[in-house]
Amino acid sequence: MIKGRGSAENPAGRFAVTRSEYDAPVRDSGTRLHDETCKSLITRNRSPDIPFGRSINPYRGCEHGCIYCFARPTHSYLDLSPGLDFETRIFCKHNAPEVLERELAAPGYRCEPVVIGAATDPYQPAERERRITRGLLEVLWARQHPVSLVTKGQLILRDLDLLGPMAEQGLASVAVSVTTLDNELKSRLEPRASAGGTRLRTIAALSDAGVPVTVLFAPVIPFVNDHEMETVLEQAAQAGASGAGYVVLRLPHELKGLWRNWLAEHYPQRAARVMQVVNSLHGGQAYRSEWFARQKGRGQWAELLARRFRVACRKQGLEGERPALRTDLFRPGGRDGQLDLFGGD
């Protein structure tokens, strides 16, 4: 174990050019932020089981260190490890606001809601210094462009001066992930993320400011946090959440090994039982990527979780659909990326 880190290992990624046979102990050399100059920003999604078509991730890697994070394997594309590297080598898209401005002003751009933080958290610790997410929101607000954010971070409250007015015009919503209210479990599972109670207070503050909030109970991990589902939904509803969602644990690529090692370290007596159910959710494997099955799983356990979720949402009044964000207010600007001086077409 490394205090304050989710992973205590640094295995080579699946695309590694070089691999070391020297079994030296892994050491935490501290978090390093790297500037990354991006040429494009908005990612188009064609997966039919994901409820959004466009997303932006201001950062690659995430210092929250959530051991279960499905984005960990993406560090392999950088020839870095999905283990400790993912939470200590953070790549910051420093020019993201400028690139977004250019993409929104491009001829033929069609306005659709964009999600910020679908992979890595836009309000992870690096955002305090880099303020990239803040810059993106400023561009979107100036253009009257709809946005949804996904986060565990209390830092989102810094941007209420933007999110509040945007929400008032139907241009903003937030999803707050609450994985557990057990601080001891949180410190092991997602060591540098906000505590569960802090996330509930974040939901309350956002809701009080008029921002629609969805609570995400994700991931659901059998025999680790699944028993908290009803309590999390109840307390999130009391805090002001108006909708809810959940996703079962997913273990793509290198994440399988990282998760199994974490489980053996922290829950050795129940590790086999946990993996038995996780495998049953994914057709007998640690993970299968089929659309419509990868998020919720299949089989008896999947049906049980879905039933529990529906009953809890009905009881807490969390069944409503999230209000659709407006696209009719969008102001694309001129060829030079500036708003039309006279507000004309």
C-alpha cells in the first residue's frame, strides 16, 4: 500500500515499448502535471448505450486515484502505466478553452449538449491550479452552449457563479458520483476524492443554486458497497438530487489485474466471492464490452440490482427524467471566433 494512492503497483501498459524485468519496489514520487497541447477537443460518441453524443475531458489521468476507474487503461496510449502513473502523471490540456472556442465557431457546427468529465474528473486537484474546466465553462456560457458535468469534486462549487445562471436558462446540469458514505472504504477505494458526506453537501449547494443534480451510485461493487445503494439514494434525495443512475463495476484491459490485486490486499477473505459475482454480471468474464450489457450487467445479480434501484428511486422520488438542456440559445460567433457585434444572424 502507498498512503493516499489507489494503486501500489505500476505494471506496464498493454502497448509498452519497453518492459523492465527488475522487480524494484514502486515508490510514489509525487504528482506531476504535464502540459498537453491539444489540436481538437470535443469527442463524438457513437455508443448507443451512453446517453450523450459529445464529451470533453480536460485532463488525462486523475489524482483521485479511484482503483476501479475504467479510464486507467487509457494511460497505456501514453506508454505509461494504468497503475500509479495514472494517478501521478496528469496531462493538462492547457489550450482547451481556445480550442473549444474555435470548434464552436467552425462553419457547420451543430449545437448539442456536451458532457465534461465522462472519463476523468474535471474537478480533480489539478484544476485548482490550472483552471481549465473553469475556462471551458466561460466559453460555453459566452456561447450559450448546454453542458453537463460529472464529478466527485467539491471544487465544482467554485464555479457556481457560472453554473447557476446557466442552469437558470436551461443550459447546465451536474451528475455527482457518490460511491460510498463509509470514509474508511473511501480512503481505500478512491483515496484523494472528496468524502461521501462532502459530496452530499455539494449536491445540496448545487441544488440550492438551482442546478439540476443527478446522483450516480457508481460503480456498484458486490459485497463491497452494494449494501449502501438505498442509503446513498435516500440521502442524496434529501440533499436535493432530482435524478439517479448507477453502473456496475467494469474491468477492461489492465484494470482487471489492478483490481484483483487491490481486492486481495484489502478484502482477502471475500475476494473470491466478489469476483464470482462480478464475473456473473459479465457473462462469466471479468468484463465484456457489449452495448447495453456493460453498464448494468446481465443475469440474476443484474436483475436484483436493477430491481433494488427502481424501488429505491420510486421511494425517494428520483424516477424523473433529467430535463433536456436547451440548444436554441446557442450563439456560434463569427469567423474570427468573436460574437456578432449586433447579435444578428
